Amino acid sequence: MHEKWKRARALRSAATDAENHLWRYLRRENLAGFKFRRQYPIAGYIADFVCIPLRLVIELDGGQHLNASKYDATRTRDIEACGFRVIRFWNDDVLLRTESVLEEILRKLGEA
């Protein structure tokens, strides 16, 4: 198994509370029938969630991202260079404002 896939599998096993919470809504085509994958390798990175047919990546950011804006911008640019759109949400928003997050995801999916 390629190293990126091993790392993705390990990340799925160690998912954050926010990732597990959002996954409940995205898995098994629960969100308006759209299929998502989690911890999926793209452009040398491992995206938190991706809807491959519509080329949409969802990234969840915790407090560690406050000091990583330059890295996150490079990561986003590299993923977008592969033809994906990237949207980001703070973990707190996923946990405390789930409906708003889901509405924004659906809006982005509708733009495809």
C-alpha cells in the first residue's frame, strides 16, 4: 500500500471530534445524495473530505491553523491546481453551527 494511503487510513482512525461529527452527515450519501470520501490523498496532501465527482474538498481547521495560514494557502493552491475547489470551516463551526456548515456545503455543491 502506498505511503499516502497508509497515512490516510491512520488519520481516519484518529479523526477529530469535528471530523467525526461532520462525517455523520456526509457518509453514505446522506447529504442530498452526494458521495464523499474522507482523508483522501490529493496533490501530495490528505484532504479531510472530498466529493470527487464535483471536485469539492472540505477542510476542517482547528486552533493549530491559526499559525499555519501560509501553509494552508499553499495547500489550498496546490489542491486547486488539480481542479478541485476548497472550502474551509473551523472545528467550532462544525460542532456548534452544523446546520450553517451543511447549508454552505450544499450551496457549494450546487455551484458545480
